[in-house]
Amino acid sequence: MKHLSRPALLASLLAAALSLPAVAGGAATVQPVPAGVTTVTLAQQAPIHWVSVEQIAKSLDGLPPIAVGFDIDDTLLFSSPGFYRGRMEYSPKDQSYLKNPEFWEKMNNGWDEFSIPKEVGKALIAMHLKRGDHIYFVTGRPVTKTETVTKTLQKTMNIPDAQLNPVIFADDHPGQNTKVQWLKDKKMKIFYGDSDGDIKAAQEIGARGIRLLRAANSSYQPMPLAGALGEEVIINSQF
């Protein structure tokens, strides 16, 4: 038998070790195979009524000015930064901050400076302003002594003073859709929103409920099923 020098022996043993499968806890580590797609899986889509801003505008051609409404959070503004800050400050382990008046005072009076205006919101507002429609904002946030949300929306959505209406704070009451009466009182023909409650409020009064997609990283979870109520859903409306 041929004797190997010490360096050669170590090199031989290392090479043999590297050739063996990795073992962890007595079992070989299995590398996952990346998932793939086919043209069949790519083509499988839910039967949703997708629309664009341009198609909505076209559907209103020839009609006189109407009253339209918008939800705010996740519809016109990606406001999760303010909500995340509120949770970290008031109730890091649960959602109880949403019942804290101090949080809402701050959220309604400055924390929307951290909110990101959605581009689809800007496009919709511009389209309705051009038509001369009456635009209203209806949010489920509670009323606070003061608020700067109206000014934030005016600034980010480029709304002239003459066409600006103050935000309606409908509040949130379990078992009650607090937006319904406001939509009815203002005789809204279209209401835009990201939640099921927004679409149901519009449908209850016979208005046209149009869904905007909620961003996947929104703090408002779980995600709703867009199109599940038979409503129109705007393409690329998650941002």
C-alpha cells in the first residue's frame, strides 16, 4: 500500500468529505426545486370585471355632473405609515390603538403627512374635476376636534378651493355600515373604495361601487377579495 504524506492525506480526506451529502440531524438536506409556471397557469384568471380610469370616463360621456364619493385609507392614500406608527406607540401587541382617541387626534391632525397619495386616486380625481362632478370624501375614521385630512387631500389631489368639500368622518360602529346614510344624503352615483364595506354601501343605495386594489403591504389586513361582490375593479390601482 502506498503511503501518503500528511498534507496529501488531509487533502484527500477533505475532498472525500465534500463529496458526501450534507447531513443535519442525521438526514440529508434536500434543496427545494424552484416553482415554475406554464402558459396555462398564467392564463388562469378570476372572472373579474376589470376597468381602467379611461373606461370609467368613457362610460360617463354625455352625462351631466354627478356626485361621486371616495373612501380615503387605501383608496386615495396609502396611509399605513401613520397607522403603523400608531400601533407601535400605543399598542405594539394588538389593534387596540384603533380605539384610542389620542391616536386618532394625531392621525387626523398631521400623521397623513407620512401617507403616500395613490396615483390612481390622482387620475380619478382629475377626471371627475374635469367633468365638473361634486366630489366627497367619506372615511370610517372617527370625528376629532380638528382635522387636517381635508387639506392633505386638497394638496395631494390638486383640488381647487371652489371644488373642495370637507372630509366626512363617518366613524366605525360594529354591525353598522356608517357610510350608507352619507352616500344617500349626498345623492352619490359612484363610490370608490378598497373594502367590502365601501362597495356594499354603494350597492345598498343603488350607486355604482368601484373597487380600488389595496396595496399588499397595507397595515389593513386581511386583504379583501376584489370583484367578489360583482363590482368593477380598477386595473393597476394598488398604487
